[in-house]
Amino acid sequence: MSDITIRPFTPEDAPRVAQIYCNCFAENPWFELFEPAEVITEFNDMNTWANCIILVAERDGVVIGGTVGYPFSRRDDIAPLLPEPVDNAFYYAELFVDGAFRNNGVATKLVLEREEYVRQMGYENAVVRTSTDQPIILEIYYPRGFKLVAEQDVISTKVINGVEQQIPDKRVILVGKI
């Protein structure tokens, strides 16, 4: 989609970003429910962190997706899972696209633009954690040279057909060069 613009997030984007984020993560395989106000607060808070990157994809003046990343040093919950330390690393935290615009390269465009920002900041490595139930994410990162370095079994709270359930989920942690 050549008519997509990637740009930094602004607080004015927060309501639309929250809407897309909530809709995206309410879907299969996540089935996670978030309150839009909670997401707005979280994104506005992250936007104040040092070296945090929040980008949005925009088409015809409407935000259709986003991505978030920040220094891996903020993820002391994931670092111990790695078989060896990863120096000078950036964490690729979130990637989400409005359902009406998926499978058109929007996510890849967001990833590439985020990578360029991260490279300019001087980071050399990146870490991403995702669910094995999210093959599209793996399809984006594996061709970019990312390697699976660890797995994590978690129990996720999911709301399926209106019923909150505790569901086993396997997460994979990938590391790659920027």
C-alpha cells in the first residue's frame, strides 16, 4: 500500500490507536479485553519514556495501525529467559493493524520504519516476544534474520464468547540484528 504514511504517534492519535488496539487484541488468538481509557493512558505514558518509539500508520488522514518499541533494559521479565545476554538491544513490543487493512503490507511497513528509527538511535539488536498462535508476526521477523532463542509457557486470561478463561499459551522470543 504505497498510500500509507508512517509517522510518530501524537497524543491526538490516542483515541484511534486505542480503538484499533482494543479491537485487534479482542480477536483470535488473543481474546484479550482492554478498556480504551486504559490503553490511552498507557500509550500517552509510554510516549514520555526515554528512547520509546511509537509509530502510527496513516491512510487518507486516518490512523490504521501502530507499533511500539523501547529499550530492552525495561524488560527485566524477559531478559532472564534468554540463553545469553543481548547487548545494545531494543524491544519490539506491540504491532497492530486495523482488520480492514491487514494483509496489505501495513505491519511490515511499520516494522521497517521502526527499525530505521532504532538503527538511527544506535541500537544493534532487537528482541521480540510473541505467541506461537501469531504466525503473521513470525512471518515478518524470520525473513529479517531473527532467530528463536527461547520459549515461554504462560497462562493467559482470555475472554471467549463472553467467558473469561485461563488458557495455556506458548510464547517465543526472537532476537535479531538491526
